[in-house]
Amino acid sequence: MKKLITTVCLTVILGLAFGQEQKEIFDKKVPAVDLKDVNGKTWNTGEIANDGKPIVISFWATWCSPCKKELNTIHEDFIDWVDETGVKLIAVSIDDERTKSRVAPYVDSKGWEYDVLLDPNGEFKRAMGVNNVPHTFVIDGAGKIVYSHNNYAPGDEIKLYELLLELSSN
């Protein structure tokens, strides 16, 4: 009985702590971290902007099948999304030093129209509270984080699109 009570208490405490951690990221600005894109250009993530339109930041890796599935599915309709909402999508690869050389060839082979940044040391990943991938964030026109979603299941892209439509109509 004592073990059961301890287990329940720990579960509740961890659940509350995780919920608070996730809640704390909303309505905050994107942390400033210097990353390079696949062409070697340096970006400061805290300065990412889109003229008052929404931004999607999607953390992924070349070894992550759900990540690639999500970004490839979004790619199918991405041009329409841009036309309708003005969205910018930034795909942040968490591939490490050993696998980051696979990122550009993969992106090129898929024809992604996204900006692709490299986070081989996981600095931006940690700053955004990402524990595993895929992990998707939406930034509103004011630059605040308004949505966070971990993992991918078919249909998630529809919910994301609906949120982008809502944000772009405000």
C-alpha cells in the first residue's frame, strides 16, 4: 500500500511539473540561439520574424521516421498554406555531428520549401524544452509561442493548418 501511495504521489507531482513546464513556454518569445542553416548562413533564433504572420518551428531528425513523415505530408500542401496564411516553416534538425551531413541531401531530395536549420549540439532544442522529436511549435504574429505538439499522427497537419488559418485571420 505504501508503494502504491508513493507511486501515485510521484506520478501526480511529475504530471504537474511537466504540465507547468509546458505551460511556461506559451506566450513567451523564442529563445535566442545562433544556428547555421544547410548553406552555412548563421541565424539567431530570437530574431526569427515573418512580418506579423505565423511561424511553424518543427524539430526533426533524418533518423526519425515520424518526423520525415510529418514534414513530407506538410510539404504536399505547403505552397497553399503560404498563399492562405503567409506562414513560414523552419525545420530544425537535431542531427548530431555524425549525422548532420545527411540533412541537406535529404532536404534536397524531397524539395522542401522550408528554411532548414542545424542544431547538432542541441542548444536550441534544450532552450525550447524539446525532449523528443518530432516536436512542433507555432509562433503567432506577435512572436509568441502559442502552440506546442509532440509526436506525429496522420491528421495532425490538418489541426496545424486550422490553427494557422485562425491565427492569420486575427
